[in-house]
Amino acid sequence: MYEYDLTKPLTWAECHAQDHAALAAGPVSRYADGSPVFVRYEDVAHLLNHPDGHLGYGEQMVQTGVTDGFLHQVISGSFIVAPEADHARLRALVSRAFAVRPMERMRGVARKVAEEALDNLSPGKEFDLFEDFAGRVPLHVMCSLLGIPEDYAGELRTFLRAVSPAMLAPELTPEIRDTAERALARLYAYADEVALQKLANPDDDLISLLAVAERDGRMSRVELQSMITMLLFAGTDTTRSLIGMGLFTLAQHPEELAKLNADPELAVTAVEEVLRFACPSPWVSRFALKKIERAGVTLEPGALFILSLATANLDPAQFSQPDTFDIRRKESANITFGRGKHFCLGAALARVEGQEVLRALGARGLKLSVAGDEPPRFIRAGAMVEPAAPVSLRVHR
């Protein structure tokens, strides 16, 4: 059985080589802790929507020793890990706000922030792709959606830097946890303050909606705090990875960037191809609630298993020429945002933001190149792709 090691910093070409090696070895690989890793598209799609596959974030936190504190509270109070009835109740409170049509109303905000972010790039100079650019658009869009003043964006960015390692890092050290706990304490206090303000003067933003829901007894204070935290986290980190990997991949494929420059409306299919080819969320884990049998593997109740979205998106049984990055690709069945009841709530918003960044980039006719002598390396051990070191790009006219 192929040993699927996601902890090593690899170039993106090496990441693809690893994925293909796993696909070639058979339908199931093995992770470092012995957990089975399902790699083929058909199996991953089936198990993503399996009624007996539970996300298990709460169990994973307990296994890492997190049984109290704000970090435990933000996970245990989240609709993501809630029992079926509570999951449906909490998701229903915000699902309409994240539907495709309401998200289209956020397109103007995303377009404005994308243009401002591109205005800050000087031709001929290098910029830190993930730190200085990719996170800017989703953070400001989420502030607008939630109803948080833009002048608080800097504080939120500091918060996310402190909390992300605790949510995404393969190892939760005491230092990482302590930093996250302090940041969450500040965020929870701020969330309480904003919720009270919105209750007194409700608007059409998401925090106003949640504050009213808490007042009316449709959610608890802990659920409200957790919801705001998880929306901020999921609504920025996923899209940051999408935008960062999108620009990085276009810089590596100048012929595709030239197509985008010639026709900026290709941004729509370009985002889908980035989601497939440079999968920003490489895997998800599940716990078996009951016995599950798939691809010759029997998962006993309580067993942890991993679904590799990255390999599924490169499966030649599903995609023709899967190693070709083609922004005109007609196939749009990438599985990056999941399936079924746990389909990513912010998928429509992430697509809108990615499209507006790539459309604005193409409209300016800019060229990109990767700076430095060595190809950048990435780590896929966490829920999002993270650069092992800063990734610098250079802009050209």
C-alpha cells in the first residue's frame, strides 16, 4: 500500500507526482498514522456524501488534547460538528446568505477590492503572493458580508494568523495553542460587542441576522461566537489559498495567462481549473459512524479515514489529460468543495472572489513570473495548501 506522506515540503510538480503515484498504486493509500487514504474520484465522491461519514473535528481535537478553552469551544459549538438536527438548524440560519444569488451581490465588493489589490503591485517589483496579496480580497469581502468595519480588517488579519496554525497545522504545539487561545479570547469579546451593537441597530449584514437569531432563541451565544469565528476562518483561508494558487499556477503557465489577458471572461472557467489542478484544499477527513465498506477496505465504527481531493481531481478516469492546466477546460466536475450536506457553504463566494481577481488581472494584461532561483515548495498536511516559505512573484507589463 502506497505511503501517502503529506508532511514533506514539495514543489507543485512533486505534489502531482505524489498524487499520481498514489493513484497508480491502487484505490487506497496509507497515511503516516496508518489511516486509509481514498484517492480515486469515484470513491472520494461516494464517501464525501456517505451518511455514515462524520467530519470528526471534535474527535480530532480531543485526540490532540484540546478538551477545554476557546479552541475547544469554537469547534464544539460549530454547526460543522453538531448532531444532525443542530447541524440542519444552524446551517439553515446562514445558508440563504451564502446561496449563489446573494453571493452575486458581493461581486461588486470583490471587484473593488481586487482592483485595489492590483493597484498596489508595481511592475518589475516582487511581492509576497500569499501574505501581501492573496489574503487581501477575502478578508475585506468577509468584513463586508459580516458587517464588520473595514478599519478592523487589520486586527482580524492578526487574529487569523494566530488561529490558523491551530486549525490547520499537522501538530498542535503548546505554543501554537496558547497563541490561538489568546487571539480567540479577543475575537469572542469583539463578537459579543458587535452583536450587541447590531441588535440595537440591525442591518442587512450576517452578524445582524445571527444576533437576532440568538435573541429569538434560535441559537445560543456560544453557537453565535463559534459561527462568526468559523465564517471568518473558512471564508478567508480557503479563498486565500485559491487566489494564491491561481496566480502561482498562471505564473507557471504563461500561455494560459496570455489566454486570460486576451479574454478576461475566461476567469470563470479558469477558477474551476485552478480548483482542480491546484486544489487549495487537498484533503478532508471523516470518522465512520457505522461500518463502511469501500474499495476493498472495511472501516469499523470510529475509524478515521482520509479523502484525497487533490488526487481525485487528477484521476484520469474522470478527467482527460489531467496534468494539463487548461483554463478553457469544459469539464467542471472538480470535487474541491466537497459533496452533499457538508458541501462548502462558502463555495459560491469563493468562486466570485476568484473570478473577480482573475478577471481584473486579465483586463490589465499583466504578466507574472515566479521570483527566485528555486521553485517554491508547499505543504499539504493541513486542510489548506500552505507555502513552506514566502512565494514571491514579479509583475511585468
